[in-house]
Amino acid sequence: MTESLDLVIITGMSGAGKTVAMQAFEDLGYFCVDNMPPALLPKFWELVKESGKISKVALVVDLRSRAFYDQIIDMLANLDNNAYVHSRILFLDATDEELVSRYKETRRSHPLAMEGRLMDGIKKERVLLTELRNRAQVVIDTTTLSPRQLREKIFLNFKENSGQPAFHIEVMSFGFKYGLPIDADIVMDVRFLPNPFYVKAYRPKTGLDQEVYDYVMDNEDAESFYNKFYDLLAEIMPKYKAEGKTSVTIAIGCTGGQHRSVAFAERIGKAFSDAYAVDITHRDIKKHKETVNRS
């Protein structure tokens, strides 16, 4: 008989990538079930436990089942009290604009707007899923991710490491002018620093270029801020890990996401790379060039 069951509940906004996620968990060796009504779960756990052959289950729960609204929270409460099941929630999200684009591309109807406006269904779904999103251990924003990149993020969060998921840090740079990252756990603003954009030689470059990096870092305000921010992160990362988080996303923003935030994301990410697995991404680093090319 299996001693314990590793359960991942895959949920989130309709159109945010749950099908791709389920395929990724199949590749990780999980037994995957798509859209099982919550009322059938107690019997399912009983059968799994009796079989003794299944130790990892990924369960997709979404709004196709109208029973979802009334039963999902009760289901989670029962799981919290079930010593046999070790559960985690993966919540997939995307911006409203991206979800609309995906629905129009596939010509599918939203489950909450079968005969109404698409945006009304998306807004209603976002409200309904608020509590579940807040309970999720892992939130992934798929707005700018390709299917391959989403798979990589899932592998990074849920691959086994001596029987336990590896804790890692994601450090992201972004531009406030393009909106806040919806999957960030910690957001920091570095727009108070001198902006290399106003130095003609640095304008087309990024924080990845050494001369721009040095320009951003070579002042007392930058050094003081870095030391205080690093000390804060060093203190709270172990606490996130102790709470059961498998990842923490630190988002550092400047105006356009090209210079200051990139430099700071690189420095913070590399500073923690000795103690943790760290992934550094720059969400908006190419946006300025794309805008120029379209002009």
C-alpha cells in the first residue's frame, strides 16, 4: 500500500495553459486526471490508495464542471486534513488581453460566457477564482510564455529532488509602462536611480551591457539600496521555504524594463545563486526595440 500520495491540483484561468501543464506532468510521471467532479474525489483517493501503484497524481480542476463552485473549497479543506495526501496547487494565469486573444484565435466559447461577451466571462471567472489563487503554492503567468517555456517552468517547480520539490528563486526585470507581472511575490521599484536612457550612448543598450550595469551601480544610492534589499531577501527566503513555497518570484521594475531593472535583477539573481537555484528573466528587455521598429 502506498504510504503517501503527491497530489498537484492544476487550475487557473480558462485559456491560461492547463492542457500544456497536464502534458508536462504526464512527462514527469504523474497520473493525470482531467476535470474530475470534486464529488468523485473521495472514491478516487480510496481506489488509488488500495491499488498501491500510484504515488503521484495531477488533477485538472476548472470551470467546465459547474459543481466546481460549491465543492472545490470543501475538497481542499478535506485534503488539508488528509494525512495520506500531500497536496499543492498550481494556478495558471494570464492577462485579460492575452486570454481574449487566445479565445479569438481558437474560436472557443468561454465556459462562463457561452452566449454573452467574452470579457464578462473572464471577469466573472477571475472573481470566482480569487480564493483559490490566494491558496496556490505556485502561480505562473503564461502571458508571454510559449508552451515550451511553460513546460520548463513546471519542470523547475515540480521536478523531484530527493523526493521533495526543489525550492528556487525567479528574479524578473520588467517595465512599469508595460504593467505589473501578475505572478510576482515581491515587487521592487528602482525608478529612483539615474536613468541610462537619457545618456545617448547607453539608450540602445541594456543592463546586460557592462557599461550600463556600471552606470546603474556606481553610486551611493544604488549600493545602499542593494545592500538593504539583499539583507531583506536573505532573511525572508528561508521563511518562504519553511512555509512550503516551492518558488518565489522577485520582480524588479524600472520605467521600460531595459536598463536599471535589468542590471539589478542580474545582481540580485547572481548573489543568491550560490544558496538557491535561481532563474533570471528580463520580461521587457526587447520591448523598446520592438516599439522603435514599428514606428
